[in-house]
Amino acid sequence: MQRSNYTWTLDLPQGSRGWLGTGAVVLAVVLVLHWSATGAQLSLGKLAAGLPQIGDFLGRTMPPDFSILPRLLAPALETVQIAIWGTLLGVLLAIPLSFLAARNLTRNRLLYGATRQFLNLTRSINELILALVFVSAVGLGPFPGVLALALHGLGMLGKFFAESIEEIDQGPIEALQATGARPLQVIVFGVLPQVITAWIAVVLYRFEVNLRSATVLGMVGAGGLGFELVSSLKLFKYQETATCIIVITLMVIIADTASSRLRNAIQRGASH
């Protein structure tokens, strides 16, 4: 029988001062957790008392009303369309900004800092809030959902793209610059070949996230399955609500499986 050997890779505190410091850190963590639990009003008692209500709601959703499936086809396709265009526009907007937000490519500190803060701003605003803003600007429908996902995705993707650029090998870039290559040539031949695999993987993951988010944006009038979900809840048609949730879950599972296989195929291809 083969025995596994495990090694503790962290250094243990040395001496009484080290153990006192570690104890102080642990105590601080416990106090912060207690403080946050108090502020969040965590209560197992309230949860236990509310379980019958949860059970009553779930009971009202059974059995799901599958007769509405044909009616959900168009909203489901609309949700996918929102996710596709929200992702695509986010990528197209994030790519140029990522080069400005990469410390190793942007020599102007002011431009670098301003771009970074803009990316921070766009990803700090929730998609629902952005969707509400765009609904007020362009009206109800899937278009405000696309714009909300694109703007939020711009911040998320731009940050990841920029950090990927900062981690690349500087050798090819310096070699191109030494030969007098222009900035665009440096990007195309020195930067993109090193980051494209990671970028594709994160774009696929972002599409999964946008598909989930698109189902929620319908709650504020941005189209898709979320609109059908909220409508059924408002009309107390809980069996239709269950069907909407099942369809959304299946869509997310399919998208997750497909994108995971694509990411694995891309990563295997890059490793050969």
C-alpha cells in the first residue's frame, strides 16, 4: 500500500513573538468575521423559521407547466443573442483600452492611471443598474441589455487583458523595438501571440457569465427569459416560473459545457 507524504509548505512562526503575531492575526480575522456577520444579520434561527415558506413556494411550482415551452423559445433565443452581442461589444471595446492599461506598454503614467480608473468604474456598476440607465435612454427591449453587458464586460475584460499583457515575456517586444518596429507592429507580432490563448479562454468564460446575467436583465425590461420569469411571478403563475427556471438552467449548463470543451481544446492546442 502506497503512502502519500504531505509537506507543510508555509513556515511556522518562530519564537514567542512569532506565535503572538500569528495569534493576533487570527484574533483580528475572527473579530472581522463576527463584525461582518452582525452587520449582515446572519441568523440560522430566521432561516430555520423560514424553511416552511420556502417549502410552500416550491410546492406551488410543482409540477412545472411545460405547455409554455413553445412560448419560451423566442425569449430563450433572444437571451442568447443578448449574451453574444454583449460579449462581442465588450471585447471590441476592451482590447484597445487594455493596451493603454498595461504598465509595460504605456509610458504615460497619467494615461495609464486614467484608463485603469475608467475600467474600475465600468466594472464597479452592476449590470442591472446599467440596464436601468439604458432602458431609460433607448427604451424597453434587448438593446439596453446588450449595452449593459457590453459596458460592464468592458471593465472586466479590459482589466484581465491588461494584466495578461503585463505578464508577457518582454524579450520579443524589446527585439522588435530594437529593429525599429512601430507600436502597432509590436502589438501584432510581439504581444498578441503571447496572450491570444488566454484571451480566448476568458472571452468564452465571459460569455457564460453574460448568458446568466442576460436572464436577469429581463427583470428590468431588457428582454429575454428574465422578462417571462418576472411576468409569471407577478401573475402568481408559479408553475410557469418553474419552467422558466428549468429552461434557464439548461441553457447555462449547455453553454458551460460547450465553452469548457472549447477552452480545453484551445489550451491543449497551445501547449503543443
